[in-house]
Amino acid sequence: MSVRRVLLVTLSALGCAVASPAATAKTRALLVGVSEYPGFPAEKQLKAPANDVRRMQGALKSRGVAEADLVVLADGVEGTAGSPTRAAILDGMERLAREAEKGDLVIFYASGHGTRQPSRTSLKVDGLDQVFLPRDASLPGAEGPRNRFDNVIAGPDFGARLDAIRTRGADVWFILDSCFSGSASRAIGDGVHDKKIELEDIGLAASTAMAPEKASVLTDIAPALPPGSGKLTAFYASQPNETAREVALPPGAPMDKRVWGSIFTTALTDVLKRAPALTYRQLIVETGRVLRADAAFQARQTPSFEGDGMDGALPGSAAAAAGATWRVSAGVLHAGQIEGVEAGAIVALYDSAAPAAEKPTGYAMVEDVEATRARLAAVKPGCVPTTTRCPTVTTSPTLKQAAYARLARPAPPAAFSISHPRPWPGAGAPETAAEARLGKGLEAALAGPLKDRARFDDAAPTLVAWMTADGFRFMPDGLDPLAVEAGPPAVIPPDANPDTAAAAITRAVLRARQLSRLQALASATSTNGGLDVSVDVQRFGLDPATRQCAFKGTATAVGEDALVKLCDKVQISVENRSTRPFLAAIFFLDDGWNMIARRPTCPIGLTVSDRMEPGRRLVFEVPYHPRAILAGRAPTTTNGVFVMGVPFVEGETDLPALCALTGFNDASGQASRGDETGGLDDLIEGSTRGGRLPLESASLSLVFWPISQPVKP
């Protein structure tokens, strides 16, 4: 099941600080299992949740969670604190909120039935609430609404209590193994059950509700949590259009010898027990791989996740390996140029996502990098390439068997060439002191943070460092600064010290370097069969009565290469013209080349529910009102859009998160439109949050349009 729209309301504001755990921090857990539903007919009863709770108990104990801190609410489980009714479950969560202390980890796990029902408010675009069914849930009574269950726990019920826990400074790990889709609850062959209730059971025809996968904007956002609140990590057993299942295992044994279990919980607890050092992200990636690989589960169920705590260490995983974990199959690395992988990089190989980084099974060098994948060549056994240069070998059982890889040594960086400072034409010679100060700042950047990444070259520079009254404007060589102002600025106040100046210059240059690489990648990647990106300009003009842009009026058609002016609106259309679903990330580029995420809403990243079905079209508009066009040093500037689409592969959980592309935004760009650390190089080095998807092909587009702007006097 998936409750993406539900639990997003519990996420705190961007940049919310989390205090370090106290020395006495503990892990507290509430484990819920609902197998018996007295209000439902016999065919709706479940067999796995009691065993699921026992499995979670064992897995958490194996990772050091004290038995006294594991509270159980489950029918049929020894030592339960009570029946898993709605009141008992919510009371248990409220008790955790009262007891939790700063630095604690609170785990909430529930296994049982889930469904959808008409929303209690008009805020949900799909018209449905996603709900969990406790033991006392029942079909609608005579007095209540005929199309809603009685005694359910809806997303806002969970969200309010999770927020109360996090406000105490405790982190939350929220796990639901149930299904919130809307089709039949039935047996599928011998020993396989779907864990869901169909909408028709409550008198609601599925055709009366909008599709759950239809994109919607969450409007019932909860207030931002205060600074110091805990992080959230949420795991879900399946997607909105999928089925969560329970299975009797092993499949070949007589039924009276089998043991029932929900396949997600079974895989999750198996990984928890056998993998000593994991982050939450590594856990969900490995759990998804186990689900797909084990034929006994008889399903390609797709777990999902969200939250800002995905890269933290699990309980008992203080030594969890940090950084990106990429999948490998048959010598192919399922990550490529778009994630910053470069030829010459060395990766450490592993048979699973679990082993600690210092114990790889071998090493390989990256070769023949494509947009979304790369071919690996095995390093000669016994040679350690992190400390010396090693030869590669043509055949390697270690590489053939490897399932995962982590970066061990980045590729030698290619230097980005920059001119020595040049005064902006027509602005007059800068003061000697100012010129010296800016020159020292640029030299400090190239000798410090930009060392081996950028170098001086006045003959054929990639970027020209134009000096302005505010600092620098780094523009591509060949652009006439008297005609167009384009490229990232580095604003350096007169009282800035060399370190501050170097930091501003570094951010601007790395932003330019990142965009240059993305542009080369987009030029080399075909969009045939993927996403179609178009940009249209609509001209509205000024309303003579209000002297404001008449964006509600009728637009005039504008030519394809027209210069965008005040009161124009640029419409960006992204359409999936392929025959398969796509995930699409869309970034707007302002005149300082800040990459502003329009989709996804960073730092959450894309999830399966964001997929674009074949034929679906997304439209984004950029209105150029008076506040959007400021005076510059040339009569024109540029804006743009970068779109990356990747095919959605059912059964994969390690989806790409490209929010790191906003990591080099300047202060104004971050304050108004983005707030994410990292960048394309961080994707190389593996410090960026986000999973990895085995991509078959990619659709990339980078489009710019010229804008008329007034010139500063």
C-alpha cells in the first residue's frame, strides 16, 4: 500500500534542524497486527499479521531493541497489550508522543487490511482517503454514511500523532504493510491472499472515484514542525495501484506445514536480520530486490518510501555505509552520466547492499559511460585501486556475481577553464582596490575548492570572468556582454573576506560546470520514443485600467524565436508520447542558471505515484510580470528548462532523485525556489539522497529562451 499523499502532511519544513541523540536515547516501538475482523465476512479474514508482528519483534530484538520497549497490539500474539482496535492503536501512538524524548527513535508498524473511501473533506483531488482498518472496523452502519467504513484510521489520524512525536525531538520510522488500492480481496491460487477490501463492499463503485494514481496537489498541508523536530522515514508495502499480499510458505509444502506471512514484512525482516549495517534507504532497496528475486512470493510487489530520514542508520547499524549504492548486473552499472558517473572512476563491488564499505568482494573501473548506465571492467584481483593504479582483466567471476557497487575513487576530474578577470565593457575601469580584491578571491577559489576542477586560460576559456560592480558574472566564452547577460553571478560584498569570496565564486563556477555537462548530455541523448518537450510564448500585454499584466485576458500568438517581454507567459509542455509510463523531473533555469525544481518538490524527490502514463501531458507556466524582469547590464538575458525523463520499471524501488541539481543555487535562488545541498558531483561521490533506478533509456531536453530586460543606468 502507499500513503504518499497522507504522510506528506507530516514532513517538516525545508532545512529543519535535528539535534544529536542524547546518550540515553532509546528505541521505542508499537507493533500492530490485525488478522481478525469480526465486522467482516469469513473470506475477508487475514492469516499473516500475527506472524508479521512476531517477525518484526524478532528482527528488532536482533538489532538491540529492548523487549520492554516493544509494545504489541495484535490478536493471536502472546504478550499483547490488548486488542488492535482503533482506540487502542491511537492511544498507543499518543502514549509514545508523551514518553518520547529528544534523540529517541519511535517505530510504528502495522499489518492488516487497508482500503480507500470517499474523503471527509473536499481537499483530495482524487476524492478518496487512504485508510487502515483496525480490528473493530466494520461495514457502514445504518446511521452512518453508506459509503464509508466505521472505525477506520485515516491518514490525518496518523499524521497528527506522528507530528506530536517528532515535535518532541524523536525520529519516527513508520511502516505499513497493507493495501490501500480498490479491487477484490480474494485468494489467488493456493496459499496466496490479497490484503485489501474492495470499494464495492461499502457501496461505492470504483468508477465513481477518480483514479488513485491521478496526480493531485496536496492542499491539506500541516503547519511546519518547529526547529529541532525529529525526522520521518516511512515504508509502504505497495503502490496505490498495486496489491499487498500474504503468502503461505514454503509454497511446495502441504498447507498444514506452511506458515503465513505478508511478503513485504517477510522480506523486510529477512534483510534486517542478515544485514548488520544498513541505512534505511539501503534496507528498502535490498527488500525490493528480495521481493523480486524470490519466486516463493509469487508477486512483483513494489515497496515505496518517503521522508527526510532515509539516509540515517537503522537501529544497530552505527557502522552503516554512507553514500550511494548502485545496482550491478552482468558487469553493467545501473547509473550513468545523469548521475555524474564518469569514465575512470573506481567502484567497490558487493554481493548485496548490506556489507560494510571496507569489505568489498572486489573492484571495477567504469568504462563506456552512457546517459543512464556504464560498463564495468574488473580490476585485477589482489590489487587495491584506492591506493595504487591497477590493471583490469577481461573476465572476472567477482564482477559477474556482483549485485551492488559503491564509489571507491572518483574519476580524475576534467579541468574547467576560466579567464583572468576582465572589466565589464562600458562600465569603466574598476577601482584598483576592488580589482585586486576580486582577483584574489578568484585565485583563492582556483587554489582551494576549485583545485583540479578549474584553471586559468585566457586563450580559449570555457568561462569568461567578467568583473561587475557586484562581483563576477561567469559567462560562456563567445557571448557579447553588450548584447546578452547570461551565466551564474558571484555576488561579493566589499567587506567580504577571501574565504567568503572564494565560496561565492566556487558555487557559481560549479553551477556553470554542472549545466555545461547537462547540456552536453542532453545533446547526445535522443528523445525519440520518450518525452516531448515544447515551449510556447503567449503575449498578454498590460491592462490599461490596472496597469498590471492582463494574464486573465486573451493571449496573442508569438513567433517561435520571439524575444520574451514584459507581460508574456512562457508555457512549457511535457508530454509522454511513448507506450510506457515515465518519471519526469522538470527544472526551471533562471537568468543566474539556478536550477529550480518544479517537479519534484524537493527535497522529497520523485516516487512511483509521480509517474506519467502514456499520453499524459504536464504543463508549467512562467509568467513575466513586472517583478520577474529586473534591470541588468545588457538588453537581454536568458531563462530555460531542463527536463529529464526515465522509463518507470515496475517492481523497482530505487527511484532517481535529482534534487541535488539545485545544490549550487545562489542565495537568492535557494531562498525563493530551492534549498538543497549537493550537486552533480555529489551524485558521483554518493552523498546525495535518492535511490537508483536501472534505466533502459532516458529522455533529456535543455531549452533556453531570450528575454528582454531594461539596462541599468
